[in-house]
Amino acid sequence: MTELAASDPLPKPKRDIAPILLPIALALLMIPLIGSTSSWLTLTAASLAMGMMIFIMASGLTLVFGLMDVLNFGHGAFIAVGAYIATLVFAPFAASVQADSLLVNLAVLAPAALLSMAVSGALGLVVERVLILPVYGQHLKQILMTTGGLIVAEQTLYALWGPQIIPMPLPASLRGSFILGDVAIAKYRVLAMFIGLAVFIAIQLVLNRTKLGLLIRAGVENREMVEALGYRIRRLFLGVFMTGSALAGLGGVMWALYREQVHASMSDELTVLIFVVVIIGGLGSIGGCFIGAILVAMVANYGGFLVPKLALVSNILLMVAILMWRPRGLYAVTSR
Amino acid sequence: MMILSGDPPRSRVLTLVLVVIILALAATPFLFPGAKALNVAAKICVFAALVASYDLLLGYTGSVSFAHTMFYGIGSYAIAIALYGMGPNWAAVATGIVVGLPLAALLALAIGLFSLRVAAIFFAMITLAVASAFQVLASQLSWLTGGEDGRSFQLPELLRPGTVLISKNMFGFEINGRILTFYLVFAVSAMMILALLRVVNSPFGRVLQAIRENRFRAEALGFRTVFHLTYANCLAALVAAGAGVLNALWLRYAGPDTSLSFSIMLDILLMVVIGGMGTIYGAIIGATIFILAQNYLQSLMGVASKAASEAGLPLLPGLLHPDRWLLWLGLLFIASVYFFPSGVVGRLRHGGGDKGVGTSH
């Protein structure tokens, strides 16, 4: 151990780049397997877009776990609620949605997404206060409580909207694809990629460049110490939980547009997917969650193209492989 | 006492309730005429055993598994595929059991070795992922499982409804193959529950409870916790597969909706928590309450919903719609985790005091 003088800068933690290289290597490896460059480009773009959407949904879950040690099994409910709220905005403005003008479309899309985020976030407030607050620090009860919350939320959605599938058409200007040579990339996927990247960068900036982020990261490391320094960590937790719920709502809107339909059972299907992502990434790690989401999407897209039968279990195989390599996920958060 | 492994209900009311339930189940073919009552009774038996096996995991080791329906489904499908493929004979039943039960145990072993080393939360998520993959797999391998339609099959001669063993004019009741099947289900379920009671009251069961209370300390005392947890996982899977066999035999059918779907998993969770975690007896109570509610609450809710819509109330008709019964049980579930985590059984045993599972970390 070397002595450090007070003026020396703190030693930088080593950067762990192997997980970052993983999706890149996977993508490059697929070029010869897929054969045609144009389908490879299309598939890669599709995986990135899908990965970004999954990341938006999963980021809240992993953040909440990392900070509060709370695993929300009802996270999928926020996704479904977000999607349903968006249909409320879309239905009365159907004409504007179908208008072939990007500005008019976005004028409906943006308020719909914001409203969904607001409602999901508000619901997050209620869920945190009612379901999670009484059972802090008790994993078993947390799982049971939030699973109960998922059942109630799903059934309430059925009661309010009915059990049928609600169609959610893409705005006219976002349909179709950009054609570059013989490569076709769906317009909506480009938008999804941009939103996902923006969310990722925003989270990283807040966590690494602001005082709030400093407190959050400190809370992840050592909750008692942050409390002892006089910060009300409970409030911080609540804020993070609501942000995570709002992000899930946003993800729900994006996923509904991607699938062009809304159904309460989408929460079940997506819960499994985001759990796999969060496990692969390492519980509590945003960077890991980002890479995990892209990996899951890549395996789904490439796998679906190369061996369609395998696509059904590809997520599980990926998870097993990653956990064999790093048993606590790509980036293990130190304190757990 | 011997038969209960020295773990009696320990509450007069509870004993009374259990005796009433068991007597009512045993006498269902004679007390309550009609196919529906018999179906409900058989379902209660099957689910009591299934939920008891889940209680071994949730209540005694404190690990939440979402893959329990997978084992249940393996049992169901094994017997269904065997009887479908080999025809209605006893050899097929034996084949189904000999293939299905070890398969479930092996899969449980693999999952356990893979994921029980880490925290309970990891186990919950991994079992959820594996179970959903298995569900998709079962519906896709339609040449084997019949896909979404499932597999219907014929039972061996002796168990068919058409087989009359004792005709009606002897005692006033007809004993046919259907009733014989019911008693088979009843007896095997009872045996499995008693066996589970034996397991949890053995030294092995005590170690499981020690792990539940404080895994670190149990490990420090020299118990190989991963071994114990994996073993418990395999035992629970075996019993769940057994319950699946009974379920398929009773329904003469195995399909994704009756034996694999995620909603059954949620039902099991509801039953074990409402009945009382870590008691085994809770499984019987929970299954009885839940399945009675499932079958009879719905018609009650239908009446209430109609009344509400005739009174012109907003929202209420939707919330009271018979299909929304799970909403109310979900609320009951949350309330019971919150207010009486030891469930009905714990409530009856300790009065108001909550000394059940779940108070530990």
C-alpha cells in the first residue's frame, strides 16, 4: 500500500470494460453467421431499439433495488398503467395521431408520455407509502406485498378498461422505415433508440455529476452514514421510487407503441424480461442494466432470425451463461 | 399423535375447523350430490397438498419460488402424455409417475444448485424466469404436449365413471369409478400432507427453520445450508409433481391453463399466505377458503354486480364483476401479509400475537 499525501488525487477505481465489449463482440460475431450485411444492420438496429425500451423499463427496478434494497415484483404494473393512460390521450386525438405530420403527432405523443409518467409516478408514491413502507428490510414480505399489488393493479385495469386488447396505432409519421441503400430501419425504432439513450445519459449525469446523485450513490453504499450526516434518506428513497415508476410508465407507452396494442397481461410478460435484464446486469447497477437490456434484445433478435425455435428459451440460456461467468451479474454492486 | 408427527393443530378452534373440513371432504360424495361439489372437493384435496409442499419452501425455508407450478405441470403432463400415448392402462399410469416425479426432482435440483447459493431475491427472480420459459416451451412442443389445447385422455377401466362397483339399491348410493378416483385423490393428498408434516418436524425441518431465521448463523453452526435448501426444494418439487398427477387423473386432462399458468402460481401464494405460512395446516385452510371462494364467491359477486348496475352506481358493477374476484382476494392477500402474516392458523394459535414467519429478515 502506498502512502497518499492529502494533495494527491484519489486513486481512480479501475474501469471494468469486459461487459461493455460483450455486446459489441456479440454483434460482430453475428456478421458472418447472418451472412448479409443489410439484414445484420436491420437486426442490430432492432436490437438496440428494443434494448433501449427494455432498459427504460428496467432502470427503475434496478435503481430501487440498489438504493433501497427493495425488490418490486409489481414493477410491471407501472408499465401497464403507463400504457393504459396513454390510450386515454390517444383515443380523443385519433385524428391528430393519424395526421401525416411529425409535429402534430409529437404534440399528442409527448403529452401522452408525460401524463403516463406523471400517473405512474403518482401511483409509485401510493405504492411506496402503502405497500413498501411497512415492510422495509424484510425481503420475503416485500415480495409478497408487491406481488399482491401486481394482482390488484392488473385486476383493477381489467375492471376499468375491460379484458379486451386495446389497439394503439403508431402515429402516421413514425410508421415505415428509413431506407439507406438496401438497409431498412423502422422510424419508430430510431426514435426509441434516441429516447433510451437520452434517459441513460440523463440518469448517468444525475448520478455522477449532481449532489443528488452523490447522495443516492452514498445511500447505496452506506445508508446509516448518509442519515447520520443529516440527510433525510427516506425522502430520497421516495423520490427514486417515484422516478423509477415514472420511467416504467414511459417504457410502457413506448412498448405499447412498439407492439401497437395494450393489454393488462403485458405486465406479466415484461416482468420476466426485465427481471432477466436486472439479474444479468447485476442488481442495482444502471450500467449493467443498460448492457443487459441490449444483450437480451440482441439474443432475442439474432436468435429469432437464426434459430427461431431457440428464441423461446434464449433469455434463460443467456442468463445462465452470464451468471456462470459472473455469479452476481455483469457489474456487482459492492454493498450487496 | 404419531400420525401428526407430534405437531397437533394446538388450538381448539383450529382442530375443530380442520376436522370439519376433512370430514366434509371425506363425505362429499354422499353429503353433497352433484358433479360440481365433487369437483370442488377434489380440487381442494389436490391444492391442499400442492400448497403444503409450497409451504415447505416459503414457510419453512423462507425462499420464494415462482416455479412451483412448473413441477405441478410436469406431474400433470407426465401422466397425461403417458396415458395418451400408451392407452388407458395401469402401466401407463406407472410410467407417468416413474418419469414425471424424478424429472421434477432433477429439475428442482438443477435450479437449486444454480440459484440457491445466492440471496432469496435472486432465487425468486430466477425461478420466475425459468418457469415462464418452461410454460412457453410446453405450449410450443405441441407434438408432445398438445400445445394450447393440452392433452385429454382416458383413465384405466377401474377409475371410469361408467364402472359401477356397488350398485345404488344396496345402500342407496352408487359407488362408481369416479367416486373411487375421488377417494384415491383424497387418500394420496392426505398421505402427502402427513409426510410433509413429518418432514418439517424432523431434525431436517428444524434446520430449515434455522436457515429461515438466520442463514448466516445456521451456516456458522456447521449446517450446509445449500444442501438443505436444495433438498427441501427437491422434496417440495416431488410433492408438487405428485399433486399434478392427481390433478391430471381427476380432470382426465392436462393443459397450460389447468396446470402451468402463472395465475395458478399466484393462487398458491394467496392460499399459503391466507392459510398461514410455516404451519402446513395452513395449506388445508387456505386451499379450502380459496377454492370455495373461487367457485361460490363468483356467483355471489354476480348478484352484487347486477344489483349495483341496476342501482346505477358507477364503477362498482365493473369492480364487482364475477371475473374480478381475484381483485378482492388480492386485497385480502395484501391485508393478510400486513396485518396477520401468520395467516388464519397463526391467528387461531396465538390469538392476536404475530409470531409467524416473515417477521424475520
